[in-house]
Amino acid sequence: MGASVAFYLSRLGITNVVLVERESLLGTGSTGRNAGGVRHQFSHEANIRLSIESIRVLERFHEEVGQPADLHQDGYLFLLSSPESESVFRRNVALQHRLGVPVEWLTAAEAERRAPGIDVDGVVAATFCQRDGIADPNGVTVGFAKAAEQAGVTVSRDTEAIGIDCAGGRVTGVRTSRGTIATPVVVNAAGPHARAIGRMAGVDAPVEPYRRHIFIARAPATGVPQTKIMVIDFASTFYFHREGAGVLFGMGDPDETPTFDTTVQWDFLPRVIDVAVRRLPALADAAITHSWAGLYEVTPDANPLIGAVPERQGFYVVAGFSGHGFQHSPAAGRILADLIAGRDPHFDLAPFAPDRFAGRSAAGERYVI
């Protein structure tokens, strides 16, 4: 998110920008630990619109930004195993169609033909969008950052933000481990750490970190799709796709509580395997080669926070994407850059308003995997 905002600001001619990165390399946090999926198939109209814009950028990323995004549009296949899920997805497919997204409604047999090797026992229906796919989070992050640097933006690595100075109700600077940066504008793009950064400015960014695991197994010779199609068992949140010579897979843990701990909990693997071998039987004999855990940055309604924080002038937030941040970074970065520059972003940001939880409920995203 930070790299994207910096890039789009530079495209508007605003280059007196410092991107502050605590680590020695960009993208080593949640960005570098995600599965790389990009999809149009969301339940909330605003998220679908973010996807439409973002995927269009990823499709021409090399031409526009100068770095390959390694986008493979082999599609997302959602497997539905209950009448309730089918009913919800039918409503949302109608919304996706209204917005011009080419989502197909499939029978279980048709889903099996799309992803040879899956077991569709209990599947009542499926949805598929060919323009969904897998991209390279590192390539996208580095692409945005390099292009921004070439335009004059400063990327300060090995630099930790340790405080935000405010006066008269507005931000005046950021204190870092390398000194203070005087600035009237601060963007909180700290992902799972967004709440801590918000507190430095005296505001709340309601983002909680949740650990999610990813496992890599050797791909069996048979019984696994040969493309990079992303298959999601919606009821369990189990998903998989091809990753090089292996199979990448994961699943949400409904018992997980907020944590910054990213150590792999190997006692969780048997629960994943129980679901995995039911949906992709070939995994029963596949050896796990490695695993890692990353953090989802989750808001109360699973929609992001994008925009200015009303109670602190000059303070903006772009965080809390609840597992779909990488794929929405192009649109979110462009939108926030427009706001900072005083331009109309031509996007209804009400569903993403940073203060939307104050005294009222918000209808959010239902397709979190």
C-alpha cells in the first residue's frame, strides 16, 4: 500500500515523499507472505470495483510501471456445498454481472472439469471467473517503489517510525529511528500494525492482526490441476493453487485470536489436511516441503480503511484489507493519492470511511478466505 501510494503521488508530480520501511527490504511482512491471489469475486460492490480497477492495472503492469507482475489468469473456482451458500453466491454473481465481471455459474461436474483432480462430493454449485488469477506480490511492490524512486520519491529502509508529532489538531512530522521528518501529511499504510501507528497520532485504526498459514507440498504426478487455477472450498476456506513444482494451500483457523505471532503452528496442519484430502485427494500422499505464517489485517466488517481521518488533519489511512490488500493495492493507492492531491478520486469511499464504526453498524465483505 505504501509503495502504491508513493507511486501514484509521483505520477501526479508530487515527489517530496518519504516511504518509511522498518525492514531492510520492502514487502517482507504480510505482502511477502501471501498467496498472491487476485479476484473479482467479492460480495461488496466497492470491493468489486477495487478489483476491476486493480486487475486492469496488473494486466498491463509492465507497460505502466516497468516491472513484471507475473500475472497468471487461470481463474478462481469457488466450490459451494450448502443451499445457503448457493443462495448468497447467486445474489452476488448477479451483482458481479451488473458491474461487468464475467463470472460463470457451474455445476459440480463442470467444476471438476475446470480443475481435474478435485473431489466434488457434496458440492451443489460453483462459480468461476477466468480473469481472476495469481500475481507476484514482490514484483508489484518493487515495481511501484522503483518507479516512485526514479521519479524522485525517497524510500528509507531500515527506518522505524517511533512517533508522530501533532499540533493544533493536525500532524506536523514523523519521528523515526533515523531522525524526524517534518511533514503536513502522514499516510498510515502499516497493515497489521496500523492500529499502533494510529495511536501515535492519537487516533484509533480498528485493525486486528490474525495469523494465517500457508503450506507447500510437492505436486503429485497426477491428480492436481496443471494450471494455476485457485480453488476455494467456501465452507471451510481451504484453498490451493499450483506454485512452481509444488502445490500451495492454506485454510483459515476459526479459533485463531488476534496475534502478531507468525510462527508456524504445526498442530494446525492435521486440521487442514483433513479438509485438503477431501477436496484434493492427491495431497494425501504429498510431502510438505515448507510452510510459513503471515498476518491478515482485519477490520470489524472486513472492509478496508481508506481516506482521511477526520479528527487529525493531514492523517490518512490505507489499511485493514482483511486478506485482500495486495490485490487491491493499485486502486487503493491511486485513490488515496488523488485524495491527498485534492483531486476527485471518482470512487464512493463511504464503505471504507475510517470513522464508519462510530456509533453505527457497517455492512462489509462476506467473501473472506
